[in-house]
Amino acid sequence: RLLAAGTSVTGVIDARQELHTADNYISTIGLPETASLCLEPIAALDSPPGGVAFCETILELNCHPQKLGINFCIDFHCNDREFHFLPSDNLSAYLLCAPGNYTNCHDAEDANILKMTCMVNPHDWLTKGEDDYAAAKLTLTQRHIAYLDTKYPGLKSAVIASDIYTPRTFQRFTRRLNGAIYGTPDRISRHHLEGNLHFAGTDTGLLGITGAMVSGTLIANELLV
């Protein structure tokens, strides 16, 4: 938990109930997630959780993806004239990744893996009961496989194993509210608010894995160099 006074953090209480203090504090878990840890509210952290999340189907094939005509490493596909960063139920936009197509990865252990990612509404997944949740995962996996089989004939029969992660998976392992890994829609344009609380991650406006890494470098340089 975070102890706060006004706009500044005065200490952190860990899981063993031990108090730690410092001149500056860095949070990488997101604005609303940080707010949820504050024993006293910090007004500047009043941001809604993200409303866009992802499902990713992971397929293990009995052959290299190239044998099915998948020769790219990453392919972003949009079936509409314009792309909108919004959840969709019709697979209008998705990302397909074939890690085995990267340079020197043709013989890698996971070279036969194929990943399909699409945007979804997190609330549809977080509110399901266990039986409905399991059924929804199976249904979406089958939809993804059937769709890809129309584009790459023979893919369905080549699948030997599958897995899928959902917004519930993200929320469980990352604690991002709504499982929204790209964070709140209320971005901050700098890495700190008033006081001594600093941020790194996608809530600072730098998107994706690279953006999160760059934001960490920026705040480290600002505080440590």
C-alpha cells in the first residue's frame, strides 16, 4: 500500500507490513492501479481503467508456418477501409505473428508456433462464470482457426495444440484493471505528477512493449543520471 500526503508519497507498506521510505517513488503498474494502492486518495491519479483489451490464440502446428504460405514474421490485417482502435466481434482487424520466421529462428523450439491477436471488450470476459468462460475461450479459438484456415488452407488440420489468453488472463498475471495492458485512456504527458511519484509504462503515452521500455529508460535517466 502507498502512504500519501497531498500530492506526495511518504512511504510504501509491503506484503509483510514493513514500511519503506525514499525520496522518489516509481510505479510501473498504471495510474488507476497505483490509485487503488493508496490509503489516502491522490486526486491526480483519478483515471478510469482501460476499456480495450486483447485475446490471443496460440497455435502449435505440425509443420513450419511457411509450409502453409505464412512467410511473414508479423502481419497486421484490417478488413475495413479504416482502422479503429476499438473492440470488434467480427475479426475486422487482427495481428498474426509467426516467431519461427524471424532471422535464425527457423529451427527454434517454438518455430511452429502461430499467434493471432484481436481486440475485445474486457467486460465480456471478466463477467462470465467459469463454465461460460471456458466455453467462450473454446469458441473463439475455433473461430480463429476456422478463419485462418480460409486464408491458409490446411492450417486447421495442422493444429496439434492450442491455448488462448484473455483479459482475465492479463488481469490475473499483471493486475492491470480490466486486463487492459495498454492502460487508461487518460494518458499523462510526462513521467511524474506533482510531488515525488513517478511513472513508467504505457500510461505515460508511449504505446506497446517498446514504449514501456523507453519510458523506463526516460524516468531512470531523469532520476538516476
